[in-house]
Amino acid sequence: MAASDTAITTKVKASIFKEPELKSLAIHVETEKGVVMLSGFVESKAEADKAVKAAKAVEGVTSVKSAIKVK
């Protein structure tokens, strides 16, 4: 059985928060049918890429869409 969207959202937030450069950033996470949508603002493209990578590493995530903007 696939993980629930709520559980995936929680795991993605935890995964992003574990990254030292990302934990203080306001990245919003939403999940619908295993598709994670990230939004918010970061300081660099590298931080945005790291957030996407952290989200993709979470079990149950089928794809990641990013609307993260670089300040």
C-alpha cells in the first residue's frame, strides 16, 4: 500500500529540515497522490536543487514538482 500523502509530506519536511543549509528556509510542501509540490524561497539554485533531491529520496514519492524561487 502506498504511503499516505500526509505521511509523505511529513517525511519530506523532515528530509529537507535535516539539510543544514535548508532547515532555516521557508519551503512549503504539499503532496497529492504521491506527487510532491515544493514552493517557497531559497538563496540559491543549489539550495532549490538540494530540496528537490531531498524530497525525491523519500519513500512513496512518485515525482517532485518545484515552484521554489531563488531570492
